[in-house]
Amino acid sequence: MKKALGIVAILVIYYLMMAYLIGMFSGAISHDAWEMLMAGKSPKITIQTDPVAALGNVFRSPEVLKIWLGIATVLLVVVVVFIFAYREELKMHFGKEVPADERGTYGTADWMKMKEAKKVFRFGSEQKGILLGKVNGERVVLPADTKYNKHIAIFGAPGTGKSRTFARPNIIQIAKMGQSMIITDPKGELFEDMAVWLEQQGYDVKALNLVNIECSDRWNPLDAVADDMDATVFADVVIRNTQTGVKKAGGDPFWDRAELNLLKALVLYIKETRPPEEQNLGELYRLLATTNMAGLQNMFMSIPNDRASKMAYNIFAQASEQVRTGVIIGLGTRLQVFQNRLVQKMTEVSDIDLEAPKRRKTAYFCIISDTHRAFSFLSSLFFSFLFIKLVNLHDTTTDPEIRAREVYFLLDEFPNIGEIPDFQEKIATIRSRRLHCSIIFQSLGQLGRIYQQSWEDIIACCDTKYFLGCNDLKTAEYVSMLLGTKSIHTRSISRQGGLEGLTEIERITQSVGKRQLLTEDEVIRFENEKAIVMVRGHKPLIVEKVDISELKESRELTVRPVKDYLRPWAVEVLSQQSNQNTVATAEKTDADSQVETGASAVQPQVNDAQTKTAPPAANEDQGTTEDELL
């Protein structure tokens, strides 16, 4: 709109300037002047310098008015044609941008034009899909029925608007489509802002809060373990995300494998032998903490050798006694968070159904810490089994509604979840099950620390890359390479003096060169109010970011602090802890009182003894014996 108004203003000024010039010499081009010339007489020409009078000369005379419009329009057309015909040369001489070489000798990278953009995206405020920004005031949406996969890799350094311009707006977009969503929430702010609104839209909202445990719905990871393969996944996730085991020299993770086999054996033992109410991680930790090596041996003696739990235990039992003791201690250290009563109760039963997102409108928030990784194994377990259960449900059901329902994963601060085993394979295959991942990370370094060998494969599985901004060279270089190389015209000028400096010869040489569409430093300096969208097979598009406040639904949001989501099960635990603390305090007070009373009773006796044993006075008998004193 602003651009259109600017063009109109320029045209108005141009025509007024031309009217002023024509009006200055209107006397020379009037009908009377031409008649005098035809009669062989010299007309008297008056130059009118007064702008108002000059413009009046034009608009009062229909003949001059026609001349003005004709000359001004012809000149305008000539200038426009000239600029269009010689635009590359003009860019080379006067423009700030480097002119592209249309032959593409070194590359054809360029920015996406609107004609191409309209083939890839949908434009408008009511379009269904993932909101990516706006162009010329119109919102840009990756449509729900796009032919590309809807996995998105979002590059966003701190302060680039990952939450306000992507996560929050797209929670609203997904809700408008009526699809399920799983959201990671590093600070709990998304849950505070969006949970009440989602409940009002008919969503089943749950929170797995690994920061404020007492404000979390419960989830028992062992409920997701149905067979020995699930137990293997469970043990693998825990070991990967609780790196406390000692490794052999040369990098062989000997202790990790030993602890994995013991953990798998214990998980299967509990699932096979314990009643449902005891099948939880608190019971597993209690078993590990209170049973010595001989006790473990006795436990597994009664298990048939063909059971998966016994097989896993037998592998562990082949180690020497010293090694087995070290493995038990190491595994206990990994699971020490279950010393906390709140953590035990939170993982005792399940309020969160992992299959629900495929069955009905569901919004799960996983609130994770961005300052420590103590509970990374729980968040990683949660997402690992979510993928397993949702894929299995989709593949085995014949219910068309379940198969049609989509689940969007908005994974803010994705690396903070912890390592999800084989995630690069999961993200490559879940699209056909209508599961879509938006992975959000600060930098390639952050992503690479968790997925050292597979981060490139993970990004490659995302048909859309969304760049919000970066601060590091590694990410900047990667984005620069993604944007591609363009061929450009280069121009060099050499000057050579002649005739002892009286003349100068200028030689101009033009050639074809190359440059990145954006260099590394240009990527780092990219405007914070804009973003770059890269879709597989297309040129990149620059968009303006859309803040959550620009959506009309933002006015319907109600903030509910996380602390107000205190769960009933936690109230009971906190009450018990409070009572225990009160009793302990009372007992300590009683003990202190008894000590003080005892001390008071002893003090007079000491004083009496001191009196009785005091040295005799000078006039007293010095021969008094100790027995007499007593």
C-alpha cells in the first residue's frame, strides 16, 4: 500500500512539474501565437515564472491542456522504456545491488517473486495452514493441503521471536484447523497464555511439567512398555540421557551397556511379576536401592530362562561381582531423581494418554527446563513413546477419523528435550501417518551437541526451512549455502594518462562473476523484523514476521499462571510432607526441651558438688578425707 501511494505521489509531482514548464511558455504555443507566425509576424512571448499563474495558463486553455498531457505522457513512456531496456546497465553504473547474470553461469539463486510465491503458499488472514509471516500486508501460509511435507526446521537465536512469531500464532492456526498438537514449553509461558483458550475451543489440555512437578499431570512411562522391544527403547533412552556411567578407555561404553541390560531386566521383571499399582519407576528405584546383588540373584532365580527379563539379567550377570556392584551403583545414580516423593507420585499412574492426540482434539504441553537436564530422560521418554504409540495406532486402526486426524509437534528448544533415539528415521517416516514436526533450535551447534551424527539428516527431512535470525558463524554459513550462489555482472574500470597527463584514457571491462545470495555476515545482520522461508525446489522468500498480537484471537486469550494448575495428587503429597515436617519439628522441639530440662537438673548437682569439694578454710581440719566429703 505504501509503495502504491509513493508511486502515485511521484506521478502527481511529475505531471505538475511538466504543467509548470508548459505554463511558463504557454504564450509561445497558444493558438494566437501560431496564427501570427503563419502570417509572418513575430509573436510577443512572455515567460510566466509565477507557479500559480503558469498552472492557470495550462488549465484555462483546452489547447495547452492537451499539449501538456501529450508531452508529459510521451516523455514518461520514453523514460520508462529506456529504464526497462537498460536496467542492468543502470544497475551496474548507479545501483547498490549487484546485477544478476541471466545466463546463470555460476548459479541461478535469487529471491522468490510473487508469481512463484502464489504457487507455493496461500495468502490471506483466513487461510488454513502454518503461518510463516506476511508479504505486502498479506499473511503467508503454508497450506494444510500442500504437496510438501509439513516438517519445518526453524533457525532462531534468542530474541528473534521464536515464541511470539511462530509458536503462539501457529497454536492458534492449528486450533482453527481442529487438529491435535504437542508443544514443548521451555519456560511455561505458552501453557500460561494458551491453555485456557484451547480449553475453550474444546481441546483436552494436559501438561507434563518437569519444572514445577506439583503442577504436572501424571504420566507413568512403564504404562507405555508393552513388550521387550518397548523395554529396550525405554532403557536406551534413559541411558542416553543420563550420561553418568564410566566408559572404558578408547570410548567403549562398557558401563552404559551393562547398565542398559540391568535396567531392561528390572523393567521387564516389574511388568511380568508385579501388580499394576506397583508397575512404576518409583517401585523400580526402590527395588534397585534396597536390594543387594544376592537379592537380585534370588529375584531372577524364579524367572524362566526364556523370559526376556531373565535373558537381559543373564547378560548382566556374566560380569564379575565387582563390575556388577559398580553397575548397580551407576544405575542408581542415574535414577536418583526418584528419591523425590513428588517425582515418584507424578510417574506412579497416567493421566496423559499417549494415543489421545489421534483420537480427539488434544493439546499436550511438555514444560522442560532450559537451565538443567535432570529430567531430560523423562521428556525424551515421553516423545519417544508418543511417536511409537501414535504410529502404531495409525497403522493398526481402521477408523477413518483416527487415520485422518493430524498431530502437529511444535518443538520449541528442541535440543532441550534430550536425545530421541533414531529421530532422523522417525521424522522421515511419520509424515505418512499425518504427524508433522516443527523443530525449533537456536543454532546448529546446539542441535549438533545432542544429535552429533544425524543433525544434517534431521534438517534434510524438513521440506521447509524457516530462518528467524542467528548469531554464530556456523549457522550463518549453513544458511548462506542453503540460499545458494548467484551469477553476477562485474565491471572494472582502468584509467591511463597520455600526452604527459593532458589526456586520460578510460577502459571499462565487464565480466561474469559469482556471489552468495546472502554472505555469512549478511545472514548475521539480517533484519530482525523479517524472516526467510525456504521451501524445497523453490527460491527463498523474504517475509515480515507476524506477532501474536496481530491475530484477532490474541484478544481472547486468558493468562493462567502455572502455579494455579496445582494438581490434586500433588496437594496430597505436599500435605503429607508438611505434616511430616511439622511432626519432625515438634519432635525436635521436644528433644531440645528435654535436653534443656536435663541440663537444668544437672546444674545444681554440679554446684553442690563444687561446694562440697571446695578447698577447706584455713581454720578447718586439713585432714578431712574424700569419704567424709562424700
